Amino acid sequence: RRGTRQCRDGARIPSVEHHNRNKEAYKPPVPSRNDNPVHGLKTSKNYVNCNAVEAISSAPKKRKEMEVPYIAREDYGKVPAYLDTVKAEIEHEKEIVDMYVAEQFGPPNGSHQEHEVMGEQERKELINQLKQRWGDVNAEYQKYCHKVILDTPGEIKRKASQEAELKQLEEDIERLSCPGPLLIKK
């Protein structure tokens, strides 16, 4: 038959020609080249006045609700609650680590009496004295560090010993500046 095809299983498929399409759904055709446009159409409508009247008589647009300024919020400047819990967890873990270190590396058989804890004031005084000593040694060292050629073996030894002392002072200051208890042998 014309307009249909047959599938392998014997069913018939209608061809595209037989579909009924709605002809009214199409856009109007484009004017041809020979059609003349309509000239001389004028309107009496004043668009400027009409737009002004419409803008004046229209209702104002509704604005979105203003969001509360960030600094006016009641939780502004307060530490969030989750940070308090995180801080507590960190402190708990730190205590566990300190206990483990004390168990593993602590002195055996109660020899804690061989050490005493340095006070915070004493620690600060010692750090200040070390910094003062570092400043003095550094001032002496500056006299030799700019020389490219050192003339005598004494200058070479002096410069090397000052470098070593400066390095040792920096390490001591760093070690004393660490937080936590500082044990001193008796």
C-alpha cells in the first residue's frame, strides 16, 4: 500500500505524509518583494504624556525586606558555640598527650624530687638576660661580619666563636619561650 511501510514483525508504520498538522499554528507569510508598504499612517497618541501618566498613576514597586545589618545582629562579636566545643576537644587531647608523654618519658621510681619547676617570672627574667647577652655579642660580631678578608687567625677564631655563641643564645631563647612547665635539675 502506498503511504505505509511494513516492519520486520509485520506491523505497519504510517508515513510522514499522512500526519495532519495544524495549519493555523504557522506564522503569517513574509510579504513578497512586490508588495508596497502602507505610507502615511499617523497616530494621534502622545507617547511621552501617556508614559508620564502611567508612571505617576502606577503603584510603587514593593521592595524586598531589608536585611538586618551584620553588626546589628545579636550574635555579632560573640564566639560561635562550635568553636567552644572544638577548643574543649583540643584541650582534652592535649591533656591526653601530656599524660602519655609523662608516662613514656617521665623519670622512673618517683625521681621527680630531682627536678624543680621554674616559675614564670624567673623564666621571663632569664629570657630577658639572654636577649641582653645576645645584643652584646651581636654588637661585637657586627664589627667583624662586614670584613670579607679576615687578616689574622685570631679574628677568624673570634668571629667563629661569636657566631656559635649567637646561635646557642638563639636556641636557648627559643627553648625557654616554649609554653609548658620547665624542669630544672637540682
